[in-house]
Amino acid sequence: MGEGNIKQTDNINKPVLWLAVIPFLFIMILAVTFPESFRQTTTFIREFLGIHFGWFYLMVVFLCVVISIVVIFHPMGKIRLGDPDSKPEYSTFSWIAMLFSAGMGIGLVFYGATEPLSLYAVSAPEASLYSQQAMLDALKYSFFHYGISAWAVYGMVALAIAYFKYRKKEVPNISSTLKPLFGKYTEGKLGYVVDALTIFATVVGVATSLGLGAVQINSGLNYLFGVIQSINVQIIIIAIATVLFLSSAVSGINRGVKILSNTNILLAILLMLIALSIGPSLDIANFFIESIGAYMNDFIRLSFRTAASGTLAQQDWVQTWTVYYWAWWISWSPFVGVFIANISKGRTIREFLTYILLVPSLFSFIWFSVFGTLAMDIATPGNPIIGMSVDQMLFGVFNQYPLSIILSVIAIILVIIYFITSADSATVVLAILSENGNENASNRTKIIWGVILASIATILLINGGLDALQNILIITAFPFSIILALIVVSVFRELIYEKDEMGLTVKAKTHPTKDNPFKSYEDNLSEDEDVPSEDG
């Protein structure tokens, strides 16, 4: 199938859109009309799935890690995401900055100090509270929850979409990545359901994040400048953010998202360097090195840890922390995967996966080591900082050190920019998905989605429905975890097929032509058609 036959259109994919929107509207009505009952029901379902299928989440995430590593070291890693002569469209720095901002930026700012402090002084996974081992475990588990496992989930979804879009010339929808398993059925009802679930998860995730982000920004402004905490202020924040992220979205990835993402990374590095200079730098370095070793040493055990032979408290901890995080990353993977795929043309699969797994993970490890150690170093029993809310704890930690105002101002700017960048990226992704994979989706579609997301967040803030919507996001992870497992099998199967067709060992014997990609699910070449070799 040639490039001219790619089934992309600027028409709205109505069956998929209605399949996604109607259930969401029904859920919105329930969340607003019966907020407490709906919250209790969704909490019960979320906990039920975590308890009875937590092991499945663990297995799916570990499968993503294993397949990612296999592909990196296998000769198939030399396959390029695009035609053999394709080149990357963005510099490596800008590419990493954009994928990092979309995937995890705002979470690090708020949880960089909060998670290690919680695991050290409130809810230790294995050791006694306030012990040296608890401090080491706090960083080790923070590394685990935000490290290679999380990025392997994002990476496999992004790889599948980018591979089928740029290499196979397919529509960049989740359903297209399942063609090696289900063939033409992905273009019918099965594909509609898969793509609708992708849009549904993205809408729920982004609407929730808009609401929670507004609350967090309001809380930070209250702590820094005494701005009153109220629904009205949070609605104003959403309105301003909506204007900003829509302006960025309609300007295109090359301008809006790229510039904001580069700014974010530079500000994050500046914040980290200042914190390192005023904090216990020797302790930070020592705990970073030791925690890296503990993380590497315990990675397999942590990946399979259900605490089946442990106490009820330990089992509950695994459900509350690890399983919750795995469900969260899985539920966000459609949105993040589509976005990363759209900025990754021209890179080899080996380069793609290596950077995605290692660079954001390493940055996260350093971040948690710096801000986690800052927080734990001042944490003593009875310290008021331990009882602070999540959205203010980072500022409370900064207040214990010199240059606290400078650190807090930089942090709130980071949060605001990450907030805008995530909403910007999500608006672009929703527009692409709505227009059947058209990467040049119309500004009209982007604006419509931006207004819809802002409206949903505002309505739920007013009616107190954000907690229930967050539960729905985690619940959505269960069906998508099944799809994720199928995606991993599908893309690996297709890579093996292409590797065999290319005769790829250390060096490929043949390459697909520009207009005839190798596809296991279609007969692309006639028996007498020659395929050019790598040498000519």
C-alpha cells in the first residue's frame, strides 16, 4: 500500500466518536447528579479490580519491559520508524523534552518530595517508619513507580503507533496496531471499540488533570501569595489555561509544544541545581547511588511483588501504591503513546526505545533523590510538614531551606507550564483521533475539544465529581491493559515478520520500498517483483 493510499481523512470518525462520547456523557450525568453514591460505587469497582486483577497489571507492565529490552538488543532494533532514508524531525533534546512533558512532567513537580516523604514517614512499604532502611526504600520505590516500568508502557504503545504509521503506512490509531492479530476486523466494529476506548480514556484523564491541576495551582498561589482557595479562583485558572493551551495547540507542535517543553526542561534543571546547592548534597549523592543499586538489585522482585505471603497491610500497600500506579500509567498510555508517536518519525526502534526507557527514568531518579532527600532530611515525628496536603507539601519543604521563595516561584511556574503543555498535547491527540488519524487535524477540532475539556473540568469542580472521574480513569485501565498486552504481542509479531523478510541479522539483506512496506497481513509483493538490497 503506497503513501497515497493511507486511509487518513479530515472527516470526523463518527462511529468511534459516538462510542466514546455517549458513555462519557452518561458518566458525567451520574457524577454530577449523584456525586457521593457515584464516588462510592466507582471506588468499590476500582478497589475490586486492583485486588482481583492486580497480578495481571503487574504481568502486563513486566511484559512491556521485557519486550522493550529484547527489541533494543535484537537486530530488529535497527528498523527505522519510517522509510529507510527517513531522518528525525526534531533534535534529540526537543524530542525528549516533549515526550517527558506529555508523559510525566507535572507529576514529578508535585510528588518529587511528597512520595519519598510519604513512604518514609507515613506509609513505609517494608521497613519501620523513620528508619534508614525506610529512607532507602522510599527512594527505591519512587524510582520503581516512575522509572523504566512506567516508560516501557508508554514506549510500547508509542512504538506500535509510530511503527504502523510511518513504516506500514497505516492510520495512526490504536486499532491499526492490532492488524497482525485481527486483520481486516480492526477496520470494523472491533476497531471502533478499541479507538473509542482510546478517546474515552484520554478525555477522562485530561479532564481530571485540568480540574486537579487548577486545584494544585490555586493551592500553590495560596501558599506563596495568599490567593484565596475557592472554586471561583480555580475556574478562572482553567479559563486562563484554556486560552493559553489552545493558542499553543493551534500554533502547531513545532512552535507551541516544542517551545514550552524546552522551557520546562531548562527550568526543571535550574530548580534541581538550586535545590542541590542548598540541600544536603553529600546525602543526596550517596542516597542516589545506593538507591540506584537497590532498584537494580530488586527490580525483578518488585515487578512481581503482590505480597501474597505478607500481612494484610503489606498486600493493601501493594494495591494502594504499585497496582494503582500501573493502572494509572496504562490508562494514560493511549494519549501519551499517540503524542510520542507523532513526534518520533525517522528514529530507529533501538534509539527510540533506549531513549524513552533510560533518559526520562534517569532524570526522574535524580529528581526524586534531590527533592526526596530534602524532604526526608527534615522529617521528624510530629513535624507539621508530614500532615500537609499533597499540593502544598513541596512548598512546605522549600520553606525549611534558604532561597525558599525563589524555589517556590520556579516550581509554580513549572507546574503552570506543564499544566498547559499536557492539555495542549492532549487536545492535539484528541483532534488526531477524532479525524481518523489525521496528524494535521483542523484547528476547529482542536478548539472544540479544548472547550469541551475545560467545560467538563469546570462542571466537575463545581459539583465535586473529580474523585469519581479519577476512579473511572483507573477503571478504564483494566480493559485497556488487555488491549496493551495484545498490542505488545502484535507489534513483536510484525517486527519478527519484517526482520525475516529483510533477512535482518547484523545487516539487512533487503529493505521495503517506499510504496511497498512489508506487511504480514497483506500480500504486498508479486512473486516476480524484486526488492532492492541494502547495497543497491
